[in-house]
Amino acid sequence: MFHEVSSVANLLSAWNEFKRGKRKKKDIAYFELYLEENIFSLHNELVNKTYRHDPYEDFYICDPKRRHIHKASIRDRVMHQALFRVLYKVFDKHFIYDSYSSRNDKGTHAGVNRLNNAIRKVSKNWKQTAWVLKCDVRKFFDSIDHKILRELIIQKVDEKEILWLIDIIFDSFEKEKGKGLPLGNVTSQLFANIYLNELDQFAKHALKAKHYFRYCDDFIIVHQDRNFLDNAKKKIADFLEYKLHLKLHPDKVEIRKVSQGIDFLGYVILPHSIVLRTKTKRRIGRKIREEVTSYNNKKISKNYFSAMITSYLGVFSHAKSKKETNYLNKIVDLIQNIKD
């Protein structure tokens, strides 16, 4: 497995995946200018066990809430991608179907659609009372315990060289002693799924929660019995604390009727309709206007503009209500008025 990770072919494939959509950045262009030398240097460092992780560049983003991002060097991010490519194949087949973050053929839209179908099924197409338990893990990435995560990885991967490389990634970042993963690493996304797969298995097999859905550290259970969800909340809190050293966010745990509307992954599921969360809609509308202005001022290319607009319109296309359709039409009218 380590031979596959460190091979020149895998490193080149990792580079091609990593650079997608980033080629105009100066540091990417510079790395590519000496690509052969950089790839073979990384290959040799891995094979000879002389590889060391560079320090991170840290900064904050607001999308929508403020997040502290740690950005690794390009060389390290290529290594992360190379490792991810191999480990993903090992672990993904052990994840439950309704885990939607950072997985092929999953994502927010698939998760929202599955949740909507589950709500309709449990509520008999909105004719009977049904309930949802909605939870969020407090400071999830900062709280991931390296020792526990390593033990979970060893259950599927016990190759010494792979563990050496994983330990280097663990040692490259700590929020506190032995805890924390950087938000900027592609490996962090996989490690997060490995960590919370323990919760997924507990929910499905111990709690017998048939309609359980998770995206990163946000998860939901749909049930016709509120008492079931009250008991599940207590059992989940205990499981997270004693098994994974995690805590539920005290302000982001609620049980509510599905008829009140269920907010999940930027959408609100209502009886017979799905609408964008108001904050999400405003944020996307603002971004689209910014992209139109940038394009009109020739600050971005036509291809980039088209790709960005298509992605934004894709978000609206998954909302299912007359109100959302009217809002989408207004945006389309705005785009049609741009300079050719």
C-alpha cells in the first residue's frame, strides 16, 4: 500500500487532482514549472523515509461562519492527496450509505433529497406527526483525538510505512496536546469520516435508527416517536463522550416536528416543498452579483465566470418551491444582462 502511495504515477495523479481549478495561482504555476523535479523529489523523500511536513499557513474565512483554516505547502498537499487516493478505497466501503460528506456520488444535494424522502415516508406524506432529532458536535475538528483515530485506522490498515506517514500528518498539527485536525487538509475529511463512522454504526446498530443521516459533524434522526429521540439524544451524548471524547453542541441540539420545517445543509424541508435557507440564498445572490461585476470589468475569464454561475444555479435547482423558482428567474435575468 505504501508503494502505491509513494509511486511516481500516484503522485502525478494526485497532482492532477489537486491542481484542478487552481492553475492560475502563482504558487501552483511555479510548482508546475519544475513539476518533474518536485514529484521525483517527493517520491524519493517518501521512499527513503526522509519526508518531513512543512509548517502551515493559517488564515480565517467567513463562508458563512468564521473558520480558522490551516493551509499546507503544495508539496504537502500533493502528498495528502496521494495518501487520500489510496486510503479512500480502503475505508469508504465500510461507511454507511447515509454519510454524505467528502464521498464520491454523495454531497449536500443527495443528503437533502434522502432526508426529504425519509420525512415523507415516516410522516405518511405529511399526514401524520413525525419528529426529527438534529445534532451538531461541538468543535469537532479541534477535538478529534489522535490516539483514538490511529486505533480506528489500524483496524483496517496496519502497514508500518503507512502509519509512519499518517503519524507525520498527526504530528504536523495540534489544537491541544494529541488533539485536532487542520480544516485545510484533504486527509482531514477522510479522517473525520473514519472517526464519526463509529457514531454512524452506533446509531444504526445499537439505537436501531432506520432514518439516520450525517454530513460531517451534523446529523439527523427521523422518527415517529418523540420518546425514542429523547432517549437517543442521551445515549448519543454518552457514546460520543466516552468512546470518542466529543461533546454535542449545547446550542445546536433540538427535537422538533417535521411540520415546523427542518433546516439541513443549507436547505429547509417544509411540507411539500424544499427552500433555500434565507442566509444561503442571500449569500449566493450576493456572490452572483459580485461575479457579474467582475466579469463585466474583465477581472475574470468567461470560462471561470460560466463555471461559477453554473455551480450557483445548481444550488437553486435543487430547491423545490414556486418562491425559489421566481428568485432563480430573477438571477437568470440578471445574468442575461451582462456584457458579451
